[in-house]
Amino acid sequence: MSTIEIPNKSHFKTNEVCGLTGVKPYVLRFWEAEFDQIAPINSSSGQKLFVHSDIEAIAVIKKLLFEDKKTIEAAKAELPLILSGSAIANEGEEEEAYVSIRGLDKADLENLDLVKEGLHKILRRTSELKQIHSWS
């Protein structure tokens, strides 16, 4: 799998994500509906904005579906393991290599995963409230 260079920005528009990942917009929209790990927020103007973790998830999903020829269901099952750093990469790079690059141990990764999940929930709820109350 080729590595995606994600620019140092906080949010990305749909066309930027498609350009970075090589995924067509209609495929991206389908994956948003199928995979909880892709959770764009809506800007005040109604435009979808993606964060780094969304792009990372899209890259992994693309690999699982297109390169590894997994089904959607198999990809759904495998994706959380890969994103949390608990799975062994197909190229033979084990979790230890992943962890040592980032200087984190397994417990750190699990804690970060919980925090990330909580933050995504807060972002989604905030976005919903903004839309409901027409906040800017």
C-alpha cells in the first residue's frame, strides 16, 4: 500500500480527500454510510469537512477492499483492529514496529482510541446541535 502524505491542516474538503486518497466522491459517500470510522463534520455553510483520522480510515478501507479484495463486512470487522494498531500488517510489519515508530505502547494506543472515539461523538453531537439551532 502506498503511503498518503496528509498535509498539515486540520480539516479537508471532499474534493481534497478524493485527491489525496484516489477515491471517487460517490465511493466516499457510500463509505461514509457504511463505516463509522469516517465521520466528517458539517461546516456552518453545510460543507463536509474531514480530519486526519477520516483520511487514514479511508486509506485503510481502500487497501482492504481494492488491494486485499475483502468484502465490506470483512473490512468493517478488520478496520477497528488496524486503526487501533492491534492488527499485524499484511507486509509483515508487526504491531511492535507500529508502536515503536510512534513511541507508544499498546495501553497508550487503546487509551488514545477511547479518547478519539469520545471526541468524534462530541464533534458529531456539536454538529447536530449547530444544525438544529442554526448556530454558526
